[in-house]
Amino acid sequence: MAALQDILQEFHRIAASPQELLKSYLGQGKKVVVCSPVYSPEEIIHSMGLLPFGTWGADMEIREAKAYFPAFICSIMQSILELGIKGAFQGVSAIVVPSLCDSLKCLGQNWKYAVPGIEFIPMTYPQNRNTDYGKEFTKAGYQRVIKDLERITGETFEDGKLHKSIEIYNAHNQAMREFSEYAGNYGAITAADRNAVFKSAYFMEKSEHTALVNQLVDALKATEPGKTKKLRVVTSGILADAKELLAILEDNSIQIVADDMAQESRQYRVDCPPAGTALDSLAGKFAAMGNCSVLYDVNKGRASYITELVQEKRAEGVIYVLTKFCDPEEFDYVIVKKACEEKNIPLLQIEVDRQMVNYEQVRTAVQTFSEMLG
């Protein structure tokens, strides 16, 4: 158990200190590229000898970014821009921003004017992605990113090196899926522990993070799960990493047995498949993605995905963590709610954003939900 807690403590340290880690990388002479949500092509950046450094913003008061965004827009985007304006990413080579929702499109365009010292690289994805022309469109977007990265950093792209990076990222995907599987059965793994493992992945070189996750999984395998009276739930949404929210889940004896979170498991569901070239493989990965609010799906399979996940993991309910002003998630909630009702699955929706300072309403809702399930 001591070894397990030591490893978890390291994940917490990394997740809590991205600025410290970034300064360390830059101090070592590494060229860093910031990757914004939701699906930046990290494999390409990694293959060019650059270090992908993820950001989902921060819990903070938004001041400077208000000059560029309306108040009723995703606080994740606002806080990313706020961090950029305040110099949190000073020294990085560029930022890559996918164009998968209207807020992300606004982030990229506003970044050009608000943070002129760090170049903005757009990654344009198609909505109809799982077709031959969709894959070609995706590849064209990757080629645009490569061209910009070569110009900005002076590094060169090689397909063979991308193949090696894809192997590293596929191995990381597997490690994260295995961790999620084990973590759901161990009451000792709190919501905060789980989040620290997922969050830290955005700040570390992937092979290093994979090694640490594998150590954690080995420690879990060597530890008895133990009996727990915690309530088993599935979480769904974009982001659920506020300390106050995670503490509320633990205070109410809630065990996350699986998730459908954009910042968490959605990143690791799909591996790059074999293909003629590494870029074809990467485009094939994006084409195979689904069950996500920012990815077009005329059939809205995400709703049934969640209900099936509940049944598979023997969960007792779903907590839908809605990021305020996130239109794609708001649209999906109605469909998810209907699917849960049809399967008699208890569902709680809570609303959060990056500027929240008072979580008492959330606490009351979670406590009521917990008592109802108990």
C-alpha cells in the first residue's frame, strides 16, 4: 500500500504543477508546443522531437480574456487565453488549436491578437470523418500543421518517426485504459487520485507517463481491492477536475467506475490502426473516433454508449458534469437523459465552470443523489 500511495502522490505532484514542469522542459532546451482541447495531433508534434504540452485552462478569475470573449462562452477557452495573456506559456514555440466547436474557433482567432508572441497553428478537422474524402481532408489538416511546425521550429517531419511516435501513443492508450479498468474496482482510488493520473498525462512526455502508469497498475494488482460501500457511478462531460468537485464526490462516498469525459477516457478509446503511411494511420484513428459531443454523429450513439457502460461496470447511476455554455454538451444531455430514463438509470446533471468559487449547490445536489442511490 505504501508503494501505491507513493506513486499516487507523484501523479498529484505533476498534475498540480504544470508551470514548474514547463519551466523545467524549457530549461533543458526542449522546444514545447501547447496542445489545446480536444484532439490536437500530439503524435505529429512528438515525432518531430518537440514536446506536446496539453492545456485545459485553469480554475481562475477571468479578467484580460473578457476583452476578447463574450461572457457566455466556454470558460475553458477563456482561461486558456487568460493564461496565454498573463505569460503562463512564455517560451513555448506555438499553440495548436483544433476547430471542433465554435468556442475553439474563437480561441484560435483571438489568440493571434491577444498572444502575438506565440504562433497559433489551426488544426481543421472534417465532420464527416469516416469516409475516404474525410480521411484525405484530415490528412490535409495534418500536413498544414506539419508545414507550420517546420517553419516555426526548424525541425523536420519524417513518416518513419511518426510511426515510432504512434507506437508510443498506442502503448500509452493501452496503459490508460488498463488503469481506468483497475481504478474503478479499488475504493482506495479516490476521484481526485483518478483525475491526477489523467491530468498529469497532458504535461509529461508520453513514454515517461506510460512507465509511471504501468507502475501504478502493477501496484494495484499487488493490492487487494477490499470491500467498499461506495456508490458506483459513471461520469460524463468535458471536464471534472476542480478540487472542490472531486472532494464533494469523495465526501459522498462516490466511486467513479468508468468515465465518458473529454479530458479523460475519450482521449484513449481509439488506437492508430495499421495503414500505408503513418499519416494514413493517424487519419484512420480520427475517423474511428465517436461517442463525443464535439464529433458529428447523426445517430448520437453516445447515449447508448453511456447506458451500456453503466450496465457493463455495474454502476448505480450517471453524473453528467456540464461545462457551462458548452453547446455540444447541452444538446447531448437531452438525448443522454432520455436514454437513461428508458433504462431506469438514475442521472444527475451538475453545472460547472472555470470561474466557480462556490460549490454548495453542487454539494447539495450530489448529496441528494447519493442518498437517493443509497
